[in-house]
Amino acid sequence: MAARRAGPAGAPRDLNAAAEPERGWSGASSTASTLESVTSEETVDVVLIGGGIMSATLGSLLSQLQPDWTIRVYERLGEVAQESSNAWNNAGTGHAALCELNYMPENADGTVSADKAVAINEQFQVSRQYWAYLVEQGALPEPHNFINTAPHMTFVRGKANIEYLKKRVAALAEQPLFEEMEFTEDLERIAEWTPLLAKKRNPRARVAATRTAAGTDVDFGALTRFLLRDIERRGAEIATNHQVTWLKRQKNGTWKLRLRHLVGNTPKTINARFVFVGAGGGALALLQHSGIPEIKGFGGFPISGQFFRTTNPKLVAQHNAKVYGKAAKGAPPMSVPHLDTRVVDGETALLFGPYAGFTPKFLKSSTWFDLPFSIRLHNLGPMIQVGLKNFDLVKYLVSELLASRDKKLKALREFMPTAKSEDWELITAGQRVQVMKKDPEKGGVLQFGTEVITGADGTIAGLLGASPGASTAAPIMLDVLGRCFPDRMAEWEPKLREMIPSYGTKLSSDPEGAAASLAATAKVLDLAF
């Protein structure tokens, strides 16, 4: 009898099947990996839909936790990491709540809570530990290729905002993961941190800032490519120019997927024991096609945007930080204005924005019919409720759409008074699709953040939403593993603890552990500490 080993959810897999030859990787500049013709009889253990940071992270984890499983990654475009994970489609902030004020909003009674900020930082530390582990194992290259030190700052103007910032600093003062945060109202001190904020600013204007020197800038496009390169070395297959058009649960418990090879327009099918839909803005449609009841009531609200970018070396040399301000009234969290240092493909630039906009497309490279085609009877009610209750957001988006270049430059000059139009070019940011879902009390709510959707039997999972997204990919994918493979978590735990030393604990409750983790990962990733 052929030897057999359990695949996902206990499904048996024949180990006597002939091993496929090892596949090469075409390199960061060209990630098009051609998959040979797939027959409808073939069944693989894991299919990851979408070649972004989420699929790459889940594939990386599974390839080490269960190296005998077969993994396929299908990406619609000709290269991986070209939508939200692309370096110029996001701000590259290692979101640790060190500078993002929207993670600590002021309550109606004037108080602020550190709970969400602490939780976000905890999540980022999980990602940071995992990346450090992969660097130590040689699975990722020298860390400067994807992560670099960039101090995280907040910058506010006016008495009310300064008082809020003081409350925020006080609420974080006793938190182990925020111990290094500095606060000042001294413009000269701010000028020492980053000259562009202070140069030619009215010295009598009331301003304040915080700074954490150990913040990070992450090239998520490069990181995605490196992760996928590593899992391909471990036996996974990466198929670009392959679009999943349909999927259905079979009576035997597997999922049947219909694909189309976009080079030649060739249809294909494949069966999978487990499917992860990490297709960014395309995830909602695929989860709806799957027919799982858990997706009912969910809708998507797309938001586009632009950034100003400069590579002027004189400006770049005067600003080494990611500086976040306060969002305008009605603005979504992803539209918080910020002036950032970016390191992409080894070159440093400055980025300011984002300037929000609207398009019904769910992806930069998709169709204008994405939004209308996503409407179903089960999500129409919640979507209408969201529209009626978020007039401030609609008003904000309209004002952003109508904003001239001069108005956009005015917003930049609130951060950098000396900004000149000729130094800055406008680039288009990635599409973000905010989650709209049913709410028992409000009918429908617009949710800012990420939402993991899993089928009841654990054979399918998907991800909706946006920020903090990529920065917290590792803990989000651990959540997927816990939901979909609960019977395997005990078996996997020793390996998970090896990869992520704080697994199952909270660094925020362990000052010594937090300090040790920050120091250890900073050393491996060559970051300031």
C-alpha cells in the first residue's frame, strides 16, 4: 500500500508520487514563473490566490510548519507584489503605532486609551521577530534590502492638538514598547530631529512633536519577492499571469478552482485542500463566488489616492523620519497626512500624502465595474447604511477629488513650509478597499482595518480591508492558521516559538522581555535601538 500522510484538515496525501524537479527563481526584476499545464485531476494541499505580502507570509509559515505540503501561488499580473504590496503603492511604514494618531483617538470625555496602539505594536513585533528569524536562517537576504531605520514622529499645531498629544504621550509613558518616545514643544529641538519641519516656520507658532528613533521603513514589495523566492526554493510553485475566475467546494471536501492563463488565454482547473484568498481588492469577489455563508453582509468601499514624491538629494538629506499629523475631519485613517523617508531598491526618496480620491475599481489594474458587481442582496442594506452615516467621509472625498495642485501643495507646506512645486511629482498610490459589514445595532458599519474571513470547516480563508495590513502580516496569518488548522497548532507550537519567541505571550506585559526582543531583532535587522 502506498505510504500516506495527512494534508490540511486530515486529508491524506500520497507520498509515493514522483517528486517534481526543483524550480528556479527569475530574480527580483522579473518574477514571471511559468506553471506547466494543470489537469483537472491534480489536487494540491494549498492554493494561495494573490502574489502579495499576505500570501507570501502564509506560504512562508506553512512551508516551514508543514514542509511536505504542496503549495501553489497564483498571481493575476505578470509579476508579484504589484498592487498594494508594491513599494510605491503604500507608505512603507512599519506600523507600530509609534506615530499614527488614529490608533489613539480622543474620546468624547477628552481621555485617550493606549489599548489599540499597544495591540498594533505587539502585532508588529511578531512580524519583526519573524523577519529576524528568516534573516538568521538565510531565508531572507541582508535586511537593508527590505527594512531600514526611519525615526517615527508625530507633528501637530495649535493648542488643542498639543494638549491631545500630551495626553497621548502620558498614556504611553508606562508601556514597555513605547519607552523611547520623546516629546517636545521646542521648535529648535524639532529642527534637530528633521530640519524640513522647522525651516522658515513662524517661531511664535505653537507646535509639538514626538519622536521614536527606532522606527522603521519597510519595502514590502521587496520583502514579498524575497519571501516568495524562499518558498519556491522549498518546493512551492509561483504562477504569474494566472487568474482564478471561479471556485467551488466539492463533495469530497476539496475546492475546485477554475483559472485562466492570461498568456494565451488558456483555461485550467485544479483542486485544493485549502485555499487562501489574499488578492487584495479582488478578495471580496472571489469570496462571494465561493458561496461560503460567512461572507454574507460584507461589502467594500474603494478609496484611491496620490502621493507627492521627491528624490532631490538636498531635500532627502534634510529629512530622515516618518512624520504623521492629524487626519482631517471625515478622512479615513489611511489618509492621515505624513511626510516620509522611503528607501526603495536601495534609493532614498521623500513621500508626502496621501491625497484621497475615489474610483469604483478595487485594484489599480482591475475594472470600473468592481463596486457595482460586488453588490448583493445580503450586503445592499449595510452598504446603504454606511453611505447614510458617513456623510463626512463623502464630503472629504469630494473635496479631495476637486483639490488643485496648489491646494495639495498647501497641505504639504503645513509640514514643510519651504516646499517648492518643481521639486515634487504626483504619483498614484494603491487602491484600498475598506470593509463594510452588517452590524446588529447600526445596520451597517464602515470598518477601518483588516478582517479575516474563514469558512466554517477551515478549508478556505480570505482577507479584506487595509491598514495596518502589511506590517502585521505575520500575526494576521497566525490568526488564519489558528482558525483553519486548530488541530495542528499544538504540533506546530514548538516551531512557532522558535520562529517567534514571544508567541503566545504579550511583550507589553513583560518589560524585560520587550527590551530583550527589541534589542535582539534590532541587532539581526541592523536597526537603531
